[in-house]
Amino acid sequence: MNTTRLVRALAVAALLAPAASLAAGYSIYEQGAAALGMAGAYVASAHDASAQFYNPAALTHLEGNQLLLGGTWVTTRTSFAGVAPFPGFGVTEEMKGGSFFPPTVYWTNHLGPKWAYGVGVNSPFGLGVEWKNADRFTGREIVTQATLQTVNGSFDLAWAPSDHLSLAAGASALYAKVELNNIGTFVSGGGQPVNVTRAKLESDLTPGYGFNLAALANPWTNWRLGLSFKSRVTVNVDKGRATFMQIASGDTALDRAVAAGLPASQAVKTQLEFPSSFTWGLAWNPMPDWTYEIDGVWTGWSAFQKLPLTFAKQASLNRDLIEDYGDQYQVRVGAEHRSEYRTYRAGYYYDQAAAPPESVTPLLPDASRHGATLGFGTVHGKWAIDVYNLFLFVESRSTESHGRDGYDGVYKSYVNALGATLAY
């Protein structure tokens, strides 16, 4: 019974998973209720302080100083149906319903007639996973619970050399914190897996830095063209902590073998890659009270090819995990109708999966998505209130004969997001 080798392999598998959370399915594009009412098609028509996220070149078009406070209540439901050989047909699992509240705060002001600036704090990436009945979950060797939290601060300066062109540039600091838990098992002589270890990886908030560029032009009457680029951000986790704990099985021989092979709790280093993105948008105002827009979003997820792990005490555990993510594309379309005190919005977007089938896991069952949104806004003096709801339909994703982790099946997910902003 070579339990030493088994436990070490399980421990390493637990620590390799966290960067899989960095996928298109868990990037957070929900950064303002007016924008999301139009399905995020806002790069060319941004007209509130959330322009700091969508297109900071639009800051020169905003009146006076503006403040925007908001958030989104995101709820998720995910299920899994197994196939042969493991975990087998008839095995079904369910993720605990998740609720997340990514916040947004933006402030903008002018520096003379041609200059403006914006400051923003948001959460552009995030993940929350917790599978039900963790001690019996058939994918517990991969993950039982995981979180990825990010806080991003940005500053942009915008300049309008003419009435028909605005340019912007800025910098950002992205702080990321990750935690992942799993359970290692050993298949006993009776053929049933026995829980023998718990592994946990966690880090403190660690920063990475990037830059932003944007442009907004009015090339034709009633038309606007917007461009926005966000750079890739690398977060070097130098003070991660890997903790390994034994679970007593009641089998004396097995418990001794597990104890002999269990890796020591120790520091671990890794590198998290947050991808660059480029967005273009074309807005049309056929009438003063109507706006239509179409946006295309490219995200450079091909930057996530592998995840390196370096352990402080046991170099034999060091290795790279191959993920081979691909660049991801989105198409977003939206419409807005304005009256004196009320605004109505609607939109749709298609969001392409970034993970290949072999990289889809219980940690991140990434799949292509279709989102439909409705939004409403009202103005009271200098205050504006906007709300939206996103209905996100995620395509089923099968890993049969593809999964690298030997855990094959079909994932199904549904997401709903309800958001609101208060703007001055």
C-alpha cells in the first residue's frame, strides 16, 4: 500500500487548482446598473461615472463632478451529472447556492474645459464555490470550497483635444486573495474511498499593477465610436500558505502510512494571471431619446497557459499545471429609451467559454453563456437611481473523455444578477 505517494499526489492536486478560478466565467463585468441594463454595451455611450470602467475617455463628456455607488447581488446554481468511468452514470452533485455582492464606487471631476479625471474601486474578478455534502462529494479530491476575492483601484486622466475626440490613460492596482480546500481519499480494500487528509491553500491580499488606455470619437453625426484597453496584471503570490491535516480513518495501519507520507504545512509561491482585454463599441442615436449600441470584447485568457507552484520545504512537490486557456470573445448589444424623468433599457450578450474541455473542473465549470438584461432609471434633482436584472443562461458543458483530472460528467449552471446604483 503506497500511501505516501498517494497522499503527496493528492496534496499537490489540491494546491494546483486555485488559478482555474481565473476564467471568463468568473470575471465580473457588472460595473454599473445603467450599463448592465444595456447588457454592458456601454463603451461608446457611457454617460455616468461608471465610464471609469467602461471607457474613461468619456469622462470629458460628463457634467461637473459625479459620484456613483452601487453593487450587484449575484446568485448561482450549478449541478453535475457523472459519466463513466468516474464518478459514473447516475451520480449527481449540486453546488450550494452562492450569493455574492461585488461593489462599485466611482468618482469623476473636471480639470478645466478639456481635462477630466476619474477614480474607481471595484471587484473585476471573483469566485465562490462550495459543493454540498463535502465529506461525500465525489469530486472532493479536487475541491470542496474555494474563494477568489479581488479589489481593484484605478485612476484615469482624460483629455479632449477637440469636440469630436477624447483620449484617456491611467493606472490600476489589483489586489487578489485566494483560498481553496479539498479532501484527499484512499480507496480501501472494500472499494470505498476513505477520507484521509484535508488540504488548504490561502493567501493574503497581494497586489499586481496594470494600465488602461481609451478613446472616444464622434466620426459621424449621431454616431460614436469607443475603444478601451486594459492591460494584463500579474499577481506574484510569495507568501501563500499550504496546510495539510490528517483525518483519522480508524484503520491503524492506514493512519500510520498517511501520517508518514503527509507533506509538512509550509509556504508556497505561485503566480496568478489576470488577462488583458480590448473592447470596441459603436453607438447610434437616431433620435434624441434613443440610443442603440453594439460592443465587442476580446479577453486574452491565453495568458493562462500554466500555473507554477514552488514549495518552501519540499522541492519534490514543485511543478507546473497546464491549463491551455484560449482567448475569449463577447458580443453585447443594448438599447436605451429616455424620457424626462425615466429611462428604460434592454440588452443581450453572448459570452464565449475560455477553458478547453480538459480544463473544466468542479472548481470552475466554465461554459459559454447567453445573458438577457432589463433596466430602469429615474432622476430626482441631482440624484439618479438605476436598477437592472441579468438572466444568465449557461450552456451545458461535458468533460466526457476530456478531463485531465479523471472526473467526467456534465455541468449545468444558471446565474441571476440584480443590481442598483445611486449616482450624484
